[in-house]
Amino acid sequence: MPEASRGAPNPNMRYTAAEDWQVFVYPRVRSGHDDFFALSTDLDASSYWPATGAQTSWGDARLKECAMRQRPKARGGT
């Protein structure tokens, strides 16, 4: 875990799969919300990523777009 940030929270994501939670918390390295690209890439490579991948849900498809850098910028949680 990175040290607690001051001001805005460190980039983070919680992903559920069956009965498990995978929690990512990264230090702030890139500008804006672009650290989310690294979080998405690591999720995509993890054992928690579903076998059906981006077809699992709308949200999984958006995460895959970020993992593949198919978006010019990552956006906030909204």
C-alpha cells in the first residue's frame, strides 16, 4: 500500500469476482486520472478477470478499453 495521500485519495479500484474482492491502490504518478490505465491493465492480467472478459458487462468493457489504452484519457469514477 502506498502512503496515505494528502488531498485527493490515491488512485484506487475495487473489483468483485464471485465471492472475492480485489482492491488496487496505487501511488499517484500520472496527471489527472491516468493512473487508472495501470490499474485496469493489472486487473485485466489478474486471475480475477472473468473468462468472458469485456463481454461480461458494460463496466468490464470500459475497463478493458482502459487496459488497452483505447481511450485518450482516463476519467474519474463518475
